Amino acid sequence: MDCAARPATWARSEAAERKARRPNTPKSPNPKRINLSSLPMASPPPKLPIPGRRNILITSALPYVNNVPHLGNIIGCVLSADVFARYCRLRGYNAIYICGTDEYGTATETKALEEKCSPKEICDKYHVIHDEVYKWFDIKFDKFGRTSAPEQTEVCQAIFHKLMENKWLTENTMQQLYCDTCERFLADRLVEGKCPTEGCNYEAARGDQCENCSKLLNPTELIDPKCKVCKNAPRIRDTDHLFLELPLLSDKLVNYINNTSVAGMWSQNAIQATNAWLKEGLKQRCITRDLKWGVPVPHEKYKDKVFYVWFDAPIGYISITASYTPDWEKWWKDPDNVELFQFMGKDNVPFHTVMFPSTLLGTGENWTMMKTISVTEYLNYEAAESPIDFQEIYQSSCYDRFTIQPEEARWAVD
């Protein structure tokens, strides 16, 4: 008898027999369903330069990690770099956008003293705040890293060794302010006083720079200096430090500036700030500090010192890329195939057009040097008591998503 001719009772009995052979598992009253949207998404592989494509490396100035982000962070470099990165992606360019928190130096130590905690605790706290605020603004970094990462020490010390080998560093004794009350040397931001620049006389100038006239200073140049910690007057003591010989590197640097400022169409304010430094004449720049929080100097005589933050900080662009991909040299040591665009406020210009290029040129290696620089003027903002606190905006929006949206905030500060 064929299957089609089987009686219906046979078919039912065979079905019942198959059912009886199945394991008797109880039916769950609430079967669990997997919410695919809740599963963590795998991170895309790091982007690397592609032969034959336009490869663009974008950076924005690294914000200090000693406070919440402010208008200057957003408008001064982060938002403009983000807009440019989006434009590059829309055009089909192979672009990455690198940024992160600048975590070493006296700014961090000073904040740690104020909050009665360690510099590392300050960095951990404020890095998270910066990261959350930029995410809320929908800033699309490819990597938002930290200069306290191990890669920073590795890259920074490697560059230092190259400069030593090539004899671009010299040792000198300098006079520095020492606080007997705190029993420590006072590096730049640990001291304040009156600006010595004629016509300025700003009462709260820092030991590294006057924020009123932008003049770069040494702590001993301040009039009536005071220790920021104990408010007592420090005294001058001798201390040995390492210096980058900018005068000896001037020919290489000027050649780079003359060629790149034209080819990269530098903004006029960047050219003016750079020429002002060159006109004054390049001087030796100290690259070490009597601090504990920073990249240690790998030299027996200076093992108790760290690198000056403005020698160390621009190297952060490289080290953060190294934390993004182990093949970071394909971005940073291939100037024929990679274009470097850097965004910042105008107070950061000399460190990116003079100090950082001189450091890289001094190594003798084939670095990807900055091609184009975008510089934002100072933002003059006045309010009744305090500037806009973006952490407050972010936190309030968590409770009322219909009050402030990221895109509205982006347009508001654009």
C-alpha cells in the first residue's frame, strides 16, 4: 500500500508515536527572547592608510583633564575637527580622527591638591567626564585616548633617545623658584605673579604663560611671585635640566614652515603667531620639570624629573594612535601617503608649528609632519557668574531628552 492510500488513523498513530519518543521537557511559561540590540557590538578593525586613496590623519588639541569641558574645548578645536572628519568620510577619504585627554603636568598636580586626591584619581575622574560629554555631543572620534597610557611613555622616551643620539639636547643649570614651606621646586603652574610684559601687568600670570597677553614666561620672570599651594613667596635656587636646541634646528624648521605653510594653506593667525616666535629668535627650550606626575626622563642624572608637558603633550597624538592600532607608524611615518590636519585654539599654535615639528625633525626619522593647521581665535564669553558647564547640560538632558538634544547643542556652539 502506498503512502497516499494509508488510512488517516495510521497517520495519526505514527504522529502520536513520534511525539511519545520526544523528551518530555516542560514548556516555559515565559520563554526568553534574545534582544539583539542589547548585545555588545564588535568594534570595527582599526583603519590603516590605503595605497591609492587619500589618507587623512586629523587631530584636535588635547584638552587638559583637570576640569569639565568648556566652550573653548568644544568650539576651539573639537567641533571644527569633527565637522572636517565628517566631510572627509562623506567624500570617501580614508580618514581617522584622534584626540584624548592631556593628563600630565602641573595643571593636574594643582587640581589634585585642590581636591585632596592623587593626580591619577583626578585623571580617571575627569577623563570619564570628557568622554561622556563628547559622546553626548555626538563627536565621532576614531580614538579618544589618554596621555597617561603606557604607549605615551614608550613613544616619548623613544623620541628623547633619538634627540640625545643626534645631539640636539644639552644640559644646563637654570634658576627656578623653590618653596621652603612646601619643600619643592615650583614648576610653571604652581606659581603665579604679575606679568612682566610692558603694558600688561596682569596680576595672575602663570609661571609658563600669561593668559592676558599670551606671552610665554619663565617662573623667575614673574613680579612678586607666590606659591599657589601655600601662598608664600618662594626663593630662587639652581637646578639642572635638559634643553632642546631650537637655534641649532632653526634651518630645518624654517624650511619646513616656509614650504608647508604655503602647501597646506595655513590660516593667517597661525602664520602670524609662528612668525612672531621666529622674529624674536629661537631660544633653547627646557624639556624637563621637577615634578613626579609625568613621563619619567630615561637618564640616570635626571631620573627624578619628568618631561615638560609641552614636550610630552603633542607626542600624545602619536601615542593615542598607537593605542588605537599597533600599526601606528603606517599613519605617522609615511608622509608621502598621509596628510596631517591639526585643529586648535590660537594659544597652542607655537607648540604645534615650532616645538613639535622641531622635536620630530630632530629625530632624523621620516615623520608625517603637519600639513594644514586650523586655528580658532579666542572666544570672549561673558555671563553673570560662570561660563557654560557642559557637564551640567549633559546631566540635565539625561532627565529630559526633549529639552536639549545633542544636535541642537552642536548648532548652538557652531
